[in-house]
Amino acid sequence: MIEVSDKGDNLFVIKIVMKEVHTLDVPDLKEKLQETIIEKGIKKLVVDLSDVKMITSSGIGIFLNINQSLKSQLRLAAANDEVKKVLDLTKVTSVIKLFSSVNEAIAAFKQ
């Protein structure tokens, strides 16, 4: 469901390893993400969406929730056009920055 990598300095990348994030997947995914953030003491997070081909609006709600708990230290990266469209339509991109690659998102934290 997720892969976690530590980039040092309390910065982590979590890759969502799911093709589709449906409403039924949301409770499990949210729980896994929140547990990981607490366990690892994550302060800054990049969510890699490169494997996600489709996401529902309830899936996107997870990101808003996490962004709040991380005090706006969440970045989204590598979303395809379909996912990007949902992020734009739900106005998530006005709250959470979206980058075309994970490396760009990581670099943004270091500026």
C-alpha cells in the first residue's frame, strides 16, 4: 500500500503503491499514513503519486488532513493528468503544492 523512505532531516517520501484509490480504500490508507507519520516522527513529507492512476475526492481528503497535522509541510509529487485534474477540481492544489517529480518536491523543502 505504501513505501517509506527517509531522506534525512525529518524529511520522508511516502510512495502510494496503489493504481486506484477508491472510497473503500481511504480508511486503511489514512490509518497507514497516520501511523507512519507518528512512528517515524515525520515533520516534512512528500507523497509520491506516480503509481496512482485514479483517486476519488475522499482519497484526496486524506492529504488535506495530513497537511493540517504536519502544519502545511506536505508536498505532492508525480501525479498523472487524471489525478492532477481531481486535485485541481477539488482545489487541493491551492492548499498543497504539487510538483512534477519527487526530486523537485524534495528540493523545495531545502530552499
